[in-house]
Amino acid sequence: MSEQDIQLATMNRFIALANEIKDEKVPVHVVSWAMLTASAVYATYSVAGNSGGLNPSGVDKVVDSFRDCMHQVQDARKRELQEAGADIENEQN
């Protein structure tokens, strides 16, 4: 299994867990922010280990990576919706 396959499978496990938590009546925005916070904690660990933290430049690199990922996800989602013939709606207020 390639690293990309492992990443996709792991992502799907996180989404499945998030859906389980949502099904326990935790609001979706709370689940989302909890996952984002957990990601920030784990990103810090993946770069600095248990004994350090990120400098401002390290934070910027993680934020830039997240921004790139968000753009990729949004582009893929819009393509998926367009291929299905759906109207694309912007975020809910």
C-alpha cells in the first residue's frame, strides 16, 4: 500500500469517527473545530516532538499547508458537484 493510500484510508477513519461523534448529537461545528484543534496539536508533535513547539515560521508553514489542502479539497468537491449536475452553494452563514 502506498503512502497516499495509507493517507486516504487514515483520513476516512477520521471522518468516520467524526460522523460517529456527530451521530451522538455533538454539533457538526463542534466536531469540526475539535478535529482542527487535534490536527494543530498533532502537527506540532509531528514537527517538534513532545519536547518542543513551533516557531512563528513553523506555524506559517503548517497554516500554508492547511490552506493548500483546503483549496485542493474545495476544487475536488466543486468538480464532484458539477459532474453530478448539482448547483454549487457557498458556505452557510
